[in-house]
Amino acid sequence: MSTENKSEYLVEVKHLKQYFPVRTGFMKTIPLKAVDDVSFAIKPGETLGLVGESGCGKTTVGRTLMHLYKPTAGEIYFEGRQVTDKNIGEFRRDMQMVFQDPYSSLDPRMTVEDIIGEPLDVHKLYSSKEERREKVMELMNLVGLNAEHATRYVHEFSGGQRQRIGIARALAVNPKFIVCDEPVSALDVSIQAQVINMFEELQEKLGVAYLFIAHDLLVVHHISDRIAVMYLGRMVEMADADELNENPIHPYTLSLLSAVPVPDPKTARASQRIILEGDVPSPLNMPSGCAFRTRCRYATDKCAKECPALTDRGNGHMVACWNR
């Protein structure tokens, strides 16, 4: 990889595929294509939002990127170096993850101090118990937790506080990149705003880059520099956050944005909601050509024969559609 690319991008994902074998009979399996040829890149300090309805493969992208799943195919680069099963340990400090469910991702038998301090133990980032405790207290203060919380257990906290614990744990090793897997979807709206603002403040202070996975376009637009839209394992549109919000092109993106609540009643009444017809196809039995064609009002015969690739429609606005 060239020096220019190495300095420009922190994370690069090229033609990533993640297939899971599903048993359909005796000694017979077929591949479930959870992620099918996804590519994107993230610059240092940038936030890429990844959106789509449940089951589209967003979380699988994040987990595969972190090598929690072994990629079926494709390449992942971090600071110009390819990440593989053999060298993933070298990248663990720089690549961290915040999980969707803060309760299930935290050990209920450990105190908050030990949960946050565990990455410090694994990577041997302190020389004494006093230094370890000081680092844990700094992290707790950074995410808005009090020192008195250190000796408590996970079940004693609210959902928002648990998510803050998970974020502090991810920040313990001072990473350059964090995969945020729907970190606010399980929280109340008021708590969501607090956690989102905290993510933005931490990015400003620490310069960390995010892959922010969510299904709420309002949240994603607020926090992201760019947004990528997924449908059934494939990326169908990617653009600057404001550009995607103001000038969506792909029919699926248009439908998603039409469903976003509008606070002004007059504007809400005047706006037209695009309701998709039909059911989402099974990833075990994908339609030929474009996967979205069975629900698309613009579909033609060409859509059934060939799957469109992402093409640049200007200013980096990438769209995978034959008829838009």
C-alpha cells in the first residue's frame, strides 16, 4: 500500500464478505450472506455512520472488522497494515468496541473498577496498583462516573451508566478507532442525548475515529461526518451526512428518510411517507440481481439480471442503483 493511502485513512475495508453456513438437511448447508462485498474507509478522527433496518448486516460488519468473526473474504487495513487472524493481537489496543447491550457485555461478578481496569491488566499498562487505580479513576471521570461507583456492580446502575462503563472500558487502552454497535438503542431518549454528546466530546478531546452503527437516522446524522446505508448485506448508498440527508438518491434511502419523525406538524403533514411494499427477502434465498428490486418502484428487467455497483454521482456521493 502506498504511503499516501497509509497517511490518509485509518481504517480501510475492501470487499468484505461474511457468510455463515446454515444446515438445510442431512449433510447439506447453504451460505447465509450476512455481509456481501462491502467496502469503505475511515479517516483519523472521522465518524462513519452505518444504518439500515434490522438484519441488514450492520453489526456483522462491525464484529467482522474486529475479527470477532473470521472474515469469509475481503481485506481489512489499519494504518496501512493488513489485519489478519495471525496479527490481530497487535491491533487490539488501537481498535476497540462498544457493544449494543451494556448489561450483557459487562461481567456481573466484577466491580466497575475491575471491568474498566481489565484492559490495563491484559496489556500491562501500569507499574503499580496505585497507578492502575489512578487510571481507572481518570477514565471514570472522563465518562461522567463518580469515584464512589468504583466498588459497585453492574446491576446497581441504570442503562445509561452501564453504557458509560462500557465506553470507559473501551477507552482504557487509548484506542485510535472504536466500533460503536448501536450504543444508544437500548436507552431512553433523554439518556441517548447524553451518551451521544459524550461520544462527540470524547472525539474532540482524544481524536478517536468511530464506526457508528445504528438504525436511527436522526442520531446517525447528528454524530456522523459521513453515512453509509446497508440493505441485505450490501452497501447501497454512502455520502456526506448533510448531503445524504438533503439529497438522497437510492430508493431505499428515500424510504428510510421519509420515516424520520418531523417536529413541525405542518412540514410533517406536507411530507410524503414512502411505504415499501412486500417483505424483506430471506438472506438464504436472495433474489437475482439487485436485492432491493422486489420492493422497488423503479425496478426494471436489468435490475433482475445484474447487481449494480457503487458509483460516484459527484462529490463522493456513492450510489448502487441502475435507475436513479
